[in-house]
Amino acid sequence: MPSRDRAKGLPGPHQLSHTVILVLLAFQACTTPDQNLRFQTRSQERQTGSCDTPAAPCARISIAFPEFTAAPTRAVKDSLNGLIERWMLRPFSAETAAGSVELLMEIFLNGYEATLRSFPDYQTRWTMRRQASVVNDTAGVLSLAFFESSFTGGAHPNSLLLYAAVDLRSGRTLDLSDVVREGRQERLNTLAESLFRRTKLLGKEDDLREAGYWFEEGRFHLNQNFALRKDGLAFYFNPYEVAPYALGPTELVIPYDSLREIVTLPGN
């Protein structure tokens, strides 16, 4: 990840009023089924406060991601690492931005320290976990997963899972239309809706809106959040995407045996 000078006026770790611990791990290099792909997993964790003392003020943030050291071409390697970097450095809010993982973590911890200064009796612990991981490599497509979970006060924690399927010939992130045969989108949607209704214990004629789901006009439709996993074509609906938080996220995995006439891959 590139580095950038510390933002003007942003206090450094030595200015925090609680103990800060930094853990940096670099794991052994890994390969995917495509031997032209190699990566190493990088992991960092920092905290402020008395995280080992129950009920004491504490904030902790952990970051983990693969850094590709080899790919079919230099352009593809740069595309993969750029995609991962953009996810890992996403700002926490419209007011914050970071040019490195270290600065991103510092912004998070400084935000907690500022809250403690404003509210000395504040007891809520903050947590943030952000990671990227390799899901699968098949037929010239690499699927990645980007996950975040956080709690900074409020009624409940928040989480987000996003997939990306990358064409290893070009480094381009694929849309669903790139892997579905022309004219077969509706068939895929029908298969997915059947699986969705079975998963949610809904009958074929049950009204999705009455069941609490927010699909436009009450009609099921797939999103673009998909991955080519080993067990099938996976889709993920995050909390609040098509239903209230109380109904949770939804994962659908359609086995490849059901997709023989529906799915195609860029190299085929």
C-alpha cells in the first residue's frame, strides 16, 4: 500500500492517552490453482485503551488483505492490488480519507480518543475488522471477498460483504452479464428466486413485501454481488439491502450442475 504524509493536525500514536499496540504479520506466500498467481497475506492490528480489562474503554481495529506478487501480466497484478487497496482504504465517513493502512487505523483510533475526551464517562468499546480474501480461482476468473464488521455505538454492530469476480486475462471486474449467457438471465433469476423462497420458508405464491422484503415492485431480482465459488455461483444480500436488519443477510449458492446452460466464462 502506498504511504502518504500524515494529515495536517492529526495527532500521532504517541499522543494517545492509552496504550497502543501494533501487530504486523506477513505470512508465507500462497498460490492459487492458477500457478501464475501468487500472493502474501498482510495483517495488522492496533488498539487503544485497556482492551484486556472488562468494561474498560477500548478501541481495536484489524486489517488483513492479500498482496499479489505475481499474476499472468503486470497489468493484471496492478489491477488486483489496486482493487484491494481501494477497498482497504475506503473512508469510514465522508469526512475521512487515508493514503495508507497505517493512517486509516490511526484515524479510527483518534476518533475514539476524541470521543473519550468529549465524554469522560463513555464506556462503549469500538471495534473494526476489515479484510480482503481470495475465494476461488477457476477458468480464468479470480473471485475475491471484501468483508467489514464494525461497532462504534448504536443499536447493533454493522457488517458488509462484497464480492468481486476478476477476469485474469484483462484484470477487469466482471458484471453478472459477463458470466451469464445471452437470453438466460431470466432463467437464472427464476432458479435464484426458487432457492431464496426455500431458504426463507416461503411458498411460491407468498407475497415478498408482506414477508418483509424490499424488492422493487415486490418482485425478486438478483444483485451484482456474486462470486464463482467452488460450490457454485454465490450471491450475497447484505443487511438492509432487501430486508430490515432483523431479517439478516441472505446468501444464495446455486450449484454449477444447475447452471450448465446458463453460465459461461470469459475464456470459454
